[in-house]
Amino acid sequence: MKHSYKTHGTCSSAIEFEIDEAGILHNVKFCGGCPGNTTGVACLASGRPAREIADMLRGTDCRGRGTSCPDQLAKAIDGALAE
């Protein structure tokens, strides 16, 4: 299922991704943000269990903001899995 999440407190403005019926994360795409970092996170996350990725990235901080693009991806995954 395709999901879109509006981020909060980060340079990226949204995250798009899919989670298949087996709980695997696919097609992760950050809209905005630091291109190298967000592309790297997206590549590393795609093809792995969504729950595992959320657990791994949750709480990552960027420059004392209390969140980051990876943390926002974790929140997006949590929300999608709760649906």
C-alpha cells in the first residue's frame, strides 16, 4: 500500500513509501532534505522489514531539533502500520 507522510521539523517536507502485505518497505522517497543523506537512507531502508527500519531509525536527532529525516521516516512507518 502506498503512503505519504508530511514531515515536521525537518528540511524534507514529505516522505512517500510503500509497505507490502509481508511488511516490507519499498520505494522510499524523501521530498526535499539533504539529497545525499535522504537518498542513502531511502536505499538502505527499501527492501527491509518496515518495523525493523522504524525501530532502528526512531529517535535519530539532527542538530538538536529533536527529530530528523530518519526519525520522521520511523514515525511515518509507525503511522502506516497502525492503520
